[in-house]
Amino acid sequence: MPSPYSLPLHTLRLAGKCALPLILWFSAGELARWALLYLATEISHGDFRQARLVATVTFMTIIVMVSMTMVAGMMLSLRAVMWESAARRAGGAEDESFWSSLNRIAPAFAVIYLAWELYKSDTRAFVEMDALHNLDDNFYSTIFGNIANDTNEQVTYLTGLVGLDWRVSLAAMAVALGLKMLFERQVERGSGKLAGVATAFAEFAFMFCGLNAVFTFAKLRSDWTEHRVVVSEAGDLVTEAKESVPGLEAFLAWAGETWPFVVAALVMPLTWLAVTVLVFGGSVDDTRRAVRGTRLAGSVDRLEGSHEVTQRSVNRVVGGFQERWVPVVNAFRVTIKGGATLFGLMCLLYVGLHVGADYLERAVSELIGSPTPYMWLWVSWPVLFVKNLLVTVLTYCLLAATFDIAATRARARGEDITA
């Protein structure tokens, strides 16, 4: 029965035993991402802009798929030296092949990745690459010219993901949706060797293609709702409540400031742990499992036994909530099987790794220092690469160690953590 307090040592044990494959997977993934980002920023400028932007969106979809493949590869590298894997092999179970694992986890991974907007790091990298790749006189003259002349001319820089015409965006969405439905049926039937990967690709493409149309219609919708009487009255009621209820405004301000830290310190570790559980063979998108043992279990049973129209209506209302929170709750249930101490220690180490890495980067930057202009345009790349390598490797080892300890403790009690 391993102790939850052994989590730091078990994390370092996994990192030491799998250092080479983890470094190779991360380096290959970063190299592929950099090359694809470079190509995407090169393609996004020039004649036939709408066609170029469709190609750019396609490249961004491939970039996210590369990130997913890198995560799966690093996690599966850790699987070879985990206690839980050894116990499964001793019980006669064989390790799943890489492509079978990737095909299995891709659809659920896409849902988690989009629900918690984990693609923001990829889009941020695209914007940064676009700014540096297309850094010339026209870049600044266009921006400052528009500001000085107060014109509304479209700036083509940094708009590779949001410059699609809404009609082209809708057409691309329709194609991506059709492919998604086709591949989802293949997954349900168990046909197609890479149907799961294709489903994830269509899911990501649908999201990126739909950004422009969603922005356009969201703006029109907000303009329409601002003039509705109900919306105006609701805004007035909130304002009156803040003025009349003592402490309400201060509480809302405190909640708004605190919530991002709660997400970063508690929700994000559980979200990535849900991905870890998914890679190692567990289910994280099962609503019934998430509410097992609670009063909500009966409600789920009644909903599943209701009319199909009722089920579709409920899914439209709570679908986004389910996609976000059901994997997190299932990951929490997995972690808590190892004890509350294991959950708290995992979150503490997760936050400590990321905060400590930021301070370490600042210290290295101060140590290097240089009066040479623009030196950090090229020095920052290796510094950030080493930082991201250390943080990513240790984070994935921490998540794998958490799952391993929880699974081993559950197995010692005669339970199956993935059931």
C-alpha cells in the first residue's frame, strides 16, 4: 500500500526511468509544431486570402492534433514503468498499442481540449509567430497609419484565424460537421482503424472554422439583446441589488478575482488528470459514473429512460456543463480513491512546478542579461524550450504518479480504479 506522501519520489522515479523517451517525444512535438506554425503564418498572407485562411485553419487543426499526439506519446511512455501497468500485465492483460490508444482517446480528448479551451496556447503561439515572421515596415506603418488617420481599413496581420468571411466560415463548418458525424458513426460501429483520430480532427476543424461565423453572429445577437426590455430590466435589477444588498458588490468582486486562481490550482490539475486517466484506459466522460452514490444518480436514470426528444432538449441545455465538469468530477473520484492527502499534494506540486518555473525563468533572464538590442528575440527560444521541457515532463510524471498511486491503493483494497 504506497503512501500518498510518496508522490514526489514516485514522480522523480518515473521521470528518471523515462527521461529519454519523454525528452524525445517533447522535442519532436515542439519541432513539428514550430514547422507547422511557420508554414501557417507564411500561407496566411498573400493573394486569394480566403483560400489561404482556410489552409491556415487546416494547419492549426493539424497543430492541435500534433499536441494531442505528443501528450499521448509521453503518457504511454510512462505506462511502461508504472506499478499499475505491471499489475495488469501480471494479470494477463497486454499493453495497448500506440495507434489503438490514440484512436481510442482522441474523441474524448477533443471534447476536454475544447471544453476547457486548452487550445489557447496553440493560438497564442500562432499570433506570436505571425508577429515575428511578418515583422516589416508595412506592419507598423499599417497599424500606426490606421490609428493616426482613424480609419477602419482591415489590418491583415495577426488575423490568420479570424479573417475568414462568415459565409466561407459557415461552409467550412458544414463540411467539418458532416465529416465529424460520418467518423462518429464509424467509431460507434467499431469500424475504421483511425476513425477516432479522424473524429477528433473534424471536431477541432469544426471549432476553428466556426470561430469567424460565431464572432459575427454573437456580435449581432449582443446588439439585438442590448435593446430588449427584459435584458435592460435584468441589468437594472443587478445594479439595484448591488446597491441595496450589503457586501454583495464586494463579494462579486472577490469571487471574480478568486475564481481564476481556483481554476488554475484545482480545476486544471484535475482536467489534465482526466486526460491521464483517459490515456491509461479509464472512462472520464461517463455521467452515470460521475454521480454514482449521490442523489443525482436517480435523476440520470430517469432521464435515460425518458423520451428521446426530452433527452435531446436536456443535452442542449446542460451539454456544455457536462463536457466541462463530468471529466473533472470523474478525475476527482479517481484521485480521492488514493486519499484526500494525495489530491491535495498533487494540486500543491502542480502549482509549485508552474510557479517555480516562472521564477526560475525570471532568474535565468536576469542572470543572462545583455545590453545588446533585440538579443532576446533569439535567446528567449532556447530558454523557453528548456523551461517548457522541464515543466511538461515533470507535470506529466506527476499526473502519472498520482494515477499510479491511486490505482495501486485501490487494487490493494480489491477495487478497479478504471471501472
